[in-house]
Amino acid sequence: MLAPNADLENAHLLAERLRSRLSEHLFEHIGRITASFGVAAYGAGETKDAFILRADNAMYRAKLSRNRVEQAA
């Protein structure tokens, strides 16, 4: 998901809110689910591939312990 005009802190808060709501919701037929998110802020002059890679790496770090949000370095 892209959050234009959101800084890293606000993007983290948005992802945390989504993660929390998803884990609290009881879905019909499947029950509860968890979600892991990687959050990154686009850096000036950064390529889109580098930006996506940083967010992807943060997501994989989040998945190591599941149901959490990790910020990119």
C-alpha cells in the first residue's frame, strides 16, 4: 500500500492500526488472521526498486515473529 504524504511514523501507525484490526476481527469460515507489514519512507533520489526492496526486507523481518510491523532501515 502506498500512503502519499505520510511520513515514516504515520505510515507505521497506519500499518499498526491495520494489523491490529485484522487480528481482532473474526472472519466467517476462517476465524482470526494475522498480518505482517514492512514500512518504508521513500528517500529523495532513491530508485523505486531500492524503495520496494527496503519495504520488502522489513516485511520479511516482521514475518520472522509474525503479526507485527517493522520499519525499514
